Amino acid sequence: MVPKPNRFHGRSAVSQMKGRSKHGQMMSVKSSPVRSGSPPRIAVVVSKKIDNRAVVRNRIRRRIFEAIRTGGHTSGADTPKDIVVYAKSARLAVAPYAEISAEVTSLL
């Protein structure tokens, strides 16, 4: 789980974020530099179009958060960034973790 100061709060905060987008096979990432004085934030968006079941959507969300956490993308890069990850495929729920981690690393 991401600490509370590092989460987006509310749907409008995610939808109003502007920044660069990168697209992969299973996910898309939007990132922008952090506003001055605020910590870097992260969000993972999994639509009901991916899967109607909340269990599957939450599994996808947890796997992406873990790939970001273990990849060191939240601990501090050259410039801290706000990151929003949009899941594009239901395959994320069953894909090998190494494949998810590799795609997250290539997009970030």
C-alpha cells in the first residue's frame, strides 16, 4: 500500500493531472513533475471495462503497486513525479510478475 501523503485524493485530482503519457501493451502511464511543496503521488486506475469483478481489479492494482514499489520508482528519481497508471488489459491479473515489472520499468 502507498502511504497516505503519496496518494491522489479524489477522482478530480487524477482527471485534472496533465503530463506526458507513455503507452505499453498492458498499461499506460501519465507522469508530471510534482508541484512545489508537495510529495510525489501515485495512482493506479483499473476500469470496470477491464473486468467487472472487484477482486480481479484489486489484484491488478496490487500487482502494479508492488512493481512500482520494488522497482524503486517511488523512492526518488532525479525529479519527483506524480504518476498515474491506467490498466489496459485483463491479462495483468494472470501475467507473470516479471513481465509486469518489466513493463512498469520501461514506461517509467
